[in-house]
Amino acid sequence: MVEKLKGIAASDGIAVAKAYLLVQPDLSFKKESVEDTAAEEKRLDDALAQSSNELTLIREKAAKSLGEAEAQVFDAHLMVLSDPEMIGQIKQNITDNKVNAESALKEVTDMYIGMFEAMDDNAYMQERAADIRDVAKRILAHLIGVTLPNPSMINEEVVVVAHDLTPSDTAQLDRTYVKAFVTDIGGRTSHSAIMARSLEIPAIVGTKEITAKVNAGDILAVNGIEGDVIINPTDDQAAEFQEAAAAYAAQKAEWEKLKEAKTETADGVHFELAANIGTPKDLEGVHNNGAEAVGLYRTEFLYMDSPDFPTEEDQFEAYKAVLEGMDGKPVVVRTMDIGGDKELPYLQLPHEMNPFLGYRALRISLSQLGDDMFRTQLRALLRASVYGNLRIMFPMVATLKEFRAAKKLYEEERAKLIAEGVSVSDSIQVGIMIEIPAAAVLADKFAKEVDFFSIGTNDLIQYTMAADRMNEQVSYLYQPYNPSILRLIKNVIDSAHKEGKWAGMCGEMAGDQTAVPLLVGMGLDEFSMSATSVLKTRSLMKKLNTADMKELADRALQDCDTMEEVQALVQEYLAK
């Protein structure tokens, strides 16, 4: 049956393909008494063999797509599968207690998991608990006869359907086969949406009910520009989507012509268009989309993709690769931004009621726990600085005292390296990310001490509006064009300019086509966004006149009371 759903357009593009459900199956079972224990042991052996074959394939695929280091996690899983002691205990449990294989598996693996988790002073053993939990789930799925979804093993054209996608799920998606994804929850600034734009996969989030409405193998027509999904479209509807896809491809080809063009408005004013990246591998997208700088290098992926704290050398190589790859163009590197929903298995952070308002980012770096980690990162950055145009940015700054403390550690490590005879660039800029309203309000004071501001609107909006950007119940309050947000942004830009400093933006708002005219009018110097938004934004800027946009921004700031009024005003100006 044809059914239409509406969600939030999160990543441009259009696709028609069959649905792949990335939804965890029901793994519940009943404990049963059995007489034929040999048959249960045979069922267990079969499930172990199937799990082993699966994991071997997944490991091979991970080694190719993510690298050997990433693939090694599956070696640990394969070791668990072949552990004679644990397997022997499960079989013993079947024989002694005359129970089904599912029950024996759960009892023995739960005992091991509990034992390893209790070793809270041994991170290695705690990781083994996670390995056993993962493997037990896979064996159980085979015993029950259900399929565990695995995005890395997709080998045909599909639209991935999920309640939500974690960053690690999204990282496993192969663009060759995954033509789009659609989720129940999320917003334009959720991590999965940001990664979809980096991967250039069309995406719709926040449909609320896609997983409940779709069955595996249903055909889905997805328009990531408009936020429309049709389940099992008619031939005519599918053809319409294919036409729209062709029109979008033609539009992209037009934008492509602007790859080497300067970013200038209709009246010849230049703005810097930069791209956000997570790893050196993302540089390809930066160059392919004609970005003039890297406005945000999210270094936390170095930490999240590593089984332990990345070494100074590992970090140095990653930063050097990006700086060299940008060939003298500016690179803004954000220091470690762990915390909130970005956790590290090897960094034991306390459980918090609200981690987004808690112990994260610079707050960890300036604590005793994070001191070594922060100094290591600063040393790696300073060593890499001679290979390009480095700008260092501290995230989550609320007070001047925090910035001064971070700057002091930076100066200490710089002095140590110079004393060791290590070359360090003398033109490094040190700035802060403005994402806490306290810093935005006090921008005039910060501007006297920092070299630049970069406004992180993803968090600034949620903190200003007291609305978690991942919470569907309050998503209506996530309002980039609300006059309160615009006034904070204007204050930051004006404060920077007064002290002769530059102000950029690295939140998703920088590439938002409704926001860009307003930001041009406010005098924002640098716009950093998902690489895929760069050419579209350059095309839009070429149509804008700065004097008109200044008038537009002034009216939005002074005359508008609501976000809706601002949106209507922008549309009015763009229609002229």
C-alpha cells in the first residue's frame, strides 16, 4: 500500500530503492527442559559456526574499509567464539541441567560478563565483557533464527531504515550501495545527519514512525531536499522521484562549475567558505567541493576511532596530513571535544544526569584527568604547525578564566618544544568556539584576548533555547532564525570586528540557505559547513548584494518577534 511520510530534510539528494531495516530483532526466548541434549549441543555448534563465518566476513570488510587497526576488534570476538573453556561450560550446562542451548548460553555468558565487569580497575577486562556481550547476542540470534542487521555487509542498492543511526553505524555505510537513509528520530544537527552530508548520502530524519510502517524489501522513494518519503510508490510516483533526481544531478553539475571560483557576492565582497572535517580522509570532499579552508577539524574522531588514547605521534601525523593537504590554506583544529554523547571506552567519565551540561570538552582538558591528554594534543598540534596554516580552537568555553588557563598550557608546551629545539610556527592563531550563551554575551571581553571566534550554532541554539537538539518533543524550539539567536550572533561578530579580529561559524547554520543571507548581512567573515553545502552556498552568495543583506539583517534583528517572521522576511528579500 502506498503511504506518504514527512520528516526533516537532513541531507540533499533523491533515491528510490528497497528498504533495509537496521532495527534490532526480538531476542527473547523461553527456558525449556530438553531430553536430547546432544541435539542442543549440535544446535549450539551450528550457531557458533555461523557466527564465526559472519565475523570473518565482517572482519575482512572492516580491514578494507576502515583499516587493519579497526578490524582487530573482531579478532577479539572470534577468540571469544573459539574459547574452549566458555564453550565447554555452555555444553556442560546443557548436559547437566537438561536445558535448551539459548538458556545455557545466556546463563554462562552472563556469569562471564558479570565477572569481567566487576574488575573496575582493569579496563582491558571490562572491554572483554563488551566483547562477550556482542558475541553472545550474535550466537543467540542464530539459535532463535533471526538476522542481526549489519550495515557493513550490505551488498545491493538499499535505503537504510532505522530508529536512529549512531556515528559508528553511519561510518559503516557504503555509498556504493546505501542510496539514502530514513530514521524515526533526530534533527538536521544530529551526528548521523552531519555524517550523511559528509558522505553525500540523502537523508531524512525525525519521521517518528518509519520503522513501524516499513517492512524489509518495501520500495522507498526518498527526497532528502524536501523531507518526503513514499512507501511502495506507484510507477508514476517513482518516475517523478527519478525525474527530480535527474534535475538535482543537473543542478549539482551547474554548481560544480563554481569549484574554482572565488566566493564573492553580487557586489564583489569576498567571504571565506570553509568545510568541516572529521579525519584526513575527508580532505577529498573539501577539494572536490572547492572549499577555501577547513573551518572545523573535529579531532575527537582520532580518539573515538582508537582503542586507547592516541599517541602524540599518531596525532602529529593526522594533523600534519591535513595541514599539508590544504597547501597553506587555513585549518581550524578544535581540541578534544569528548563528552555529552561522545564517549570513550578507555576514558572513565562519571555518570551524569545531564552530560551535555556537565563534564566535557575543555572542562575535561583543564582537569587533572585530562591534563596529560590535552598537553599531548597541544604538543602534536604545535609540532605539525610548521606544515601549514594552523588555527587552534578551544571548545565549550564559558569563562575568560577557562580560556586563560588553556592558553597558559598552550604557551607552556610551546616553550618546552622550542627549548627542545623543535620547530614551531610563529603565526598560529588561538581562538575559541562560541557555543555557550555566557561567552556570546561576553564576547567583547573575549575579543580582546583571542585571535578569532568560531560560532558553534548546533550547541549555541540548544543551550539558548534550553532545547535538546536530539529530543523530538522539543525539536520545534530548535530555531536557528529566532531573533534571540541572531542577536547573540550579531554581538559576537561586532565584538570581534571592534578588536580587529575575525568571526566565523562552524555550526550547520553556516550552510543553511535561509540563514546565509542574514549572516552575510551581519558581516560574518568565514562560513564553515559540510563540504557538500559549499558550492550551493557559493552559488547563492553570487546573487546577494551586501547592502541589501545588511538591511535585511537589521530588519530581522529589530522588527521581527518570531522565527517565522524572520523566515518570511528572508523569502521576501530573495524573491526580489
